Amino acid sequence: MCSPLPAPPLGECLNAASPLQSTPPKGERRGGRYFLFCQGDILLTKEGTIPCGDTPPIELKPWEEVTVLKHSPKGGAGRGLLVGLLSHPVTDRPDLQMMPLRKTFHILSAEDYQLAGKCAELVYFHQNSKFCGVCGGEMRWQTEISKQCKECGKELWPSLATAIIVRVTRGDEILMVHAHNFRDRHYGLVAGFVETGETLEECVQREVWEETQLRITNIRYFASQPWPYPSGLMVGFTADYLSGEIVLQKAELSDGGWYKRDNLPFLPDPSSIAYRLIMDWASHD
Ligand SMILES: [Zn+2]
């Protein structure tokens, strides 16, 4: 068990419609918010919101409490966020539901979806940092997002798996590929993990070369996106075709090619930065 956690500090409750919210004193809406996970699912109210209130929506065992975040990523002060890992999914409460984190993109606000992803990454970090990699000692929470070894003092923060994704265009065509590990029949963009000692731009060039045998130029940053499946950061780029004919990396890709705006294949999920990159191109002549 970790060091004892404080009770979630009181803070502004965004989830005013939640039936779990207790009556606030003096007309104020105050309370904690609860990001509770089990087997990749997150606990939501029946209405599809983050549970909110002065007490957790279900009774939590001490070992189910992972960490408490005092602030939202945008710096909202005083909002207590309790992150938890449930031993069993909640299936017997008509006012609550469990839902895969990915699906919540379509239900939660953009801010809450990103916050839920951060909490899921902290749960993953917690599950994978029980003991010190240096001396084998017990790791305990040091700050709300980091741990320290009880024996040797080594500090540890969640490590991100950084990946690039790139939109390559040639005239009025876009390069799209289908990988063997895609869950459905959608086509995406060339992507891959950044290797140690490599710049992001070098990674973009390497991945395009490895997957398609194409040379590219004019690499430009587009945007980035946390990808909490389980703990990633996607960094999006655009680039122009330079030379070569497509030769697909068969071990990774099952299909790929150049597509025009009026002949696009099945697109990635709107929650992905791939979708944003493609739609940004498709909406411009
Ligand atoms: Zn240690």
C-alpha cells in the first residue's frame, strides 16, 4: 500500500447535473471529482459525466486510491481529483456505468476527456512502478504525479512513449496506409515510435522511408495529442513528397497508397490526431 493519501480537497464541482452531488453549503457548489478505473474502463454516472461530490460514488478501499490531483491541466485551482483503481468493475449501480476510455471522447467535454486520459496514465504508472528499478525498494508517491524509492531515494515520473504521425501529400493526393494491427478497416497516416537518440524530424523521415520507401521534404510541425493507451504522446507533422515509388513494409502494413479528396478510404476515429490531420487537408484546396 502507498503512503496514506489525504482526502480529496474540496473544490469547484463542474458536474453540477450529477445526482451524486450533495447539497452544497451556503449555495456554493463544492466537492471532489472521482476518476476511477477498472480494466481499462472508467466509471461514469448514468448520464455520462465524471462522478462528483463530497464523497466517492462508491466506497473505496485504501489500496484502491492511487493519487489525488489538486489542479486540472489548465491550472484550475482548488479542484480535488481523486484517481483510483478499482478491484472490481461496478455493475450493480443503476446510477453508474463503466465505459472504455476511448468511447468517452464522444461523451465527455474535451477538457474532461484529456483529464481522464491523464488520470488513466497515472493509474498505469502506478501499476508499473511498485518497486525501484535501481535497488528493488518500495516506491511511494512523492508528489501527486511522481514517486520516490523509500530505500535509495530514486525519483520516478511517468514515462511517455513518444510517437510521430505524418501527413504526406503529393499535389492533390494524400498518403494513407492500413496497418495489420488496426482494429477496423480504416486507413491512417504513417506513424511510429521515436527511438532513443533520434530527433522528431529524423523519426518522421525514417518512418516514412521504412513503411513506404518514399523520400519526403518540408517537414512541419502540426500539433500534438496525449494518447493514454496506455501512456503515449502523438506528435503530428505534415510533409511533402519528394521522390520514390511506394513499396509497403509488408510486416507492418497490409495496404496503402495515394488518395484524392473525392476518393478517401474509411477514415480514422475522430478522437485521433490522424483524423484532424486528414480533415485539415481535406478542408483546404
Ligand atoms: Zn531504490
